[in-house]
Amino acid sequence: MDARRVIGIILLITAIIFGARQLVQPPGSVGLPDPYFVVYFSSETDGRLLPEYRHGYGTIEERARALESGPTTKGLVNMLPRGTEILGMERQDGVLVMDFNEKLRARHPGGSYGELLTVYGIVNSMVEASRVDAVQIKIEGEVLDSLAGHVYLREPLGRDSSLVGRNPPAGGP
């Protein structure tokens, strides 16, 4: 095989690899450093959960820190009330038990849709972690009926994609 044919094959293989990598990147992730993970925050404008891409491996600890610290992307707001802290986490089979301080409940603004965004912002962010199928939310070690009277929390909750918008907001951090 002559040198031009070998170079041509190498270039073709490189183009195929580059093209395949572009196809598997999520929307809005162009230029993201590898590895990355997704957490969900509330949109300022349309009341949906939108993805925010963070650098890291997406461990439950990284996801928890991201939720506590809030979004870095313009147009997103934290659905956790100010002062909310995660007191502990424990994985039991496929269920992640998350224990929050009282501020998650006491400072929650209420409303059925606001409560849905808070609960599923947490749940959807955490179920994307390895070996997490559902999330059980506790407040100060206790399982409550709900945060604000609308979303039943006595059972672990799985992902709900119906609240997730399609595109991250324009702009950036």
C-alpha cells in the first residue's frame, strides 16, 4: 500500500471518530471539558427544569454540591430555598436517601408547581448518578408527607422527565 493511501485511511478514520464524538454530545455541550455531568435547575422564564452541565464524574457527592451551590448559568435559578443543606446521603440498593436540613421545608415558597420543581430538580439530578434509580427525601432524619402539601414524599421517587425543558438557556455563566 502506498503512503498516500495510508494517509488517506488515517484521515478517514480520524474524521469518523471526530464525527461520532459530535453525535453523542448532548445539546448545548459543545466545548465542554470531559468528563461532565448534568444537574437540573429551574428556568427563570418558563418554569421548567433545565440542564446545567458541570465538569466532573457525576458522583452523588458532586451532584449534591452542585445542587447546594446553585446554578452558574445565566437564566437558571436554584429551586432549593436559601440556606438549604444536605445533612447526609446513603445509598440503599438503588435508592439514594437524602437528608436535608429543616430550611428545605420551612423556607419553601409553596405552590404545587414550585414544589414539583424543587422535588424533581433534586430527584432528576441524582438519579443520573451511577446506581441510583430513585431518591427518598428526608428532613432532619424524618420522612414527611410532603414539603408544602402537594408532592407525596413517603415513598422514593424516580425520574420525571415531564418537567424538563428541551434547551439550556442562552448566555452562559
